[in-house]
Amino acid sequence: MKSLFHFAFNVRDLDVARRFYGDVLGCAEGRSTETWVDFDFFGHQISLHQGEPFPTARTGHVGDVLVPMPHFGLVLALDDWRAMAARLQAAGTDFLLKPQVRFEGQPGEQWTMFFLDPFGNPMEIKGFRSLEALYAA
């Protein structure tokens, strides 16, 4: 079964959201109204609705790091991940977890970075040398 992912969540200001998701992340804008806007989030649909973002806390144990939960994000090929890291760094992103490799030399070796959108919604972007390694155990 082939499918696309859809995720709808709250942001406080649609114009600020358009600048971040459109200009910084490079997502193409889709349909919108006065209270929501859709984006092509790298082949998947996100719908940003005006409202109060969900609460998050650093409760996710990954190795020796606590990451914000809940969070969402992307899995990219490593070259694309590096390009995204450079794009975010050039935009002055304040990383919760700066771009780095984790699980080096192990199954599931990955590059990761965590940051917040302008409304406090946490995002993780992962990079893999081979996307087939995503579920490596």
C-alpha cells in the first residue's frame, strides 16, 4: 500500500509560518483560507491551523540525550540532509540538538538535528547514507 503522510497542527501566525515553512524550509504552499494553510512537506502534506501549539517536553530518551516529545520531521538522504543543515544554519536556526551523527558505526547510524519552528513545534531531521538503513536493528 503506497500512501502520503498528512499532519495538521497549530501555529499562532500564518504569515510567520509561511516565511518559515516556505522560505526557510523551502516547502511549496498549497491551499489556504484565513485560518489555515497547507504545505508540501517534502512530498507529504502538513496543514497549519491558527491556534495554540501542543505542549512539548524533553522526555524522549535517545541514547544519552533527552529530545522533545512529541516531535515530527523528515528522513533524508545524507547529501540532502547536509544541504538542509546548511540552509537552516544560514537562516540562523537555534538548534536544540545541533547537526551531528549518532549511533556511528552501528546499525541505524544517522545524522540528526532538532530545532523548533517559530511557534515551539519541535522538529527532527534525520539523514542516512542509505534510506534502507532507516529500520536497521
